[in-house]
Amino acid sequence: MQMLIKLVPLVMISVALCASPVEAQRSRASVRGRVTDQTGAGLPRADVRAARGDTGESRTVTTDDAGRFSLPELEVGEYRFDITLTGYGTYTRQAQLAVGQDLWLDVPLAIAIRQDVDVSAPFVPLDRDSAAVGTLIDPRQVAGLPLDGRNFLELALLAPGTTPAPQGSASSVRGDFAFSVNGGREDANAYLLDGIYNMDPKLGTSGVRPPVDAIYEFGVTTSA
């Protein structure tokens, strides 16, 4: 399961339970890219295989005439990507896919000379198709950082531009945890849970709040 926040702040939550896909939502990840030769020309009919490390589940697609490929709607987690084409060496890359991520891979294939290229060094993915600004709260932070009252939303304060609700605000008077983003009101936030709108229309907070043990990761988008 996963969660987001709308308009200016947007919180995306990935819950380590059974997740049901929802159309037109950003609760999963996608991978796109282009396979080229040493001259930069696209290589058609190359096989691109994505294998999830923890479950072994895999998907394979073939590049088009321009060498492009797309793997939409992938569950978040650690993946191994193997790109193969007859006459060329195998290209391998490890990547951690986060909730809502759209990863682009530029894959250069060299003519086979009895060796494979295995890229295992970590890299910082760049979403070149979106101007959104946000912060991912990863599984290590969710599981390892202390929480007062075990409310995972307190970790949203790790995102730049977020501050606790001012003393005397509507949310603080009710005793709920709330936060403001980039100077906005705390009730200007919106939430998505597993890709579904999850707002309490009366209180202006999340309607369903999963326990911290059920949350894998979540994202805070502070500018859409």
C-alpha cells in the first residue's frame, strides 16, 4: 500500500501489505530508457529484463526501432536490469525503485568481445520528465528513526520546507500531528493511500493512518 499528498504538499506511502493497483496514480514506479551502440544509434530488438531482488519476479520487454523501451507499473524495491542483444555484450545495472519514481536508463551496448559490463555502483536517478520537488522517506528511516506516539507522519518533517503546525492552530488544538509546507496552512495538505484519495473532510487530515509497522516507505512532494 502507498500514500501521497496533493497540490503543493503530496505524501506517497508504500505499505508493506497487499497493494492493489489503481489507474492513473503514482503509487508504483516505472522505468524507461534507450539502448544504443557505441556510436549512439538506437538498437532495436534488444531484450530488457527487470528482476525484483526480494521476490524473483521478472518482466521482459523488447526495444523498438529507435532502441527505446518502457516498463510501467513496477512494484517498489530493489531490481536488477539485464539488457542483451545478439552480437553485443550483456549490460547489467542494479537500481532501487521508489514509490512514484520514473527512472530513465541510458544503456550503451558494446560489441561482444567475450566480456560483460556489470554496473553495480550506486547512482542518483534523475526524473527528466517532471518538475516536481519532493523527498523520499525510505525503509531504513521508517524502521530506524524514533517516533513520538508511533505516528509515521512526523517523519515528513525530514523534507525541506516542512515545519510543525504553529501553536494554537486548528490541528494542534485537536491534539493531532500536523505540518505546514513552504508556509502553507496545515489543512492545505492532501493525502493518497495506495493511490486513493485519503482525506478526512471535517478535520483536514488523513482519514486512514496505517501503523508504522505496515509502512515500507513514503514520499513528500512539496512542489508539484
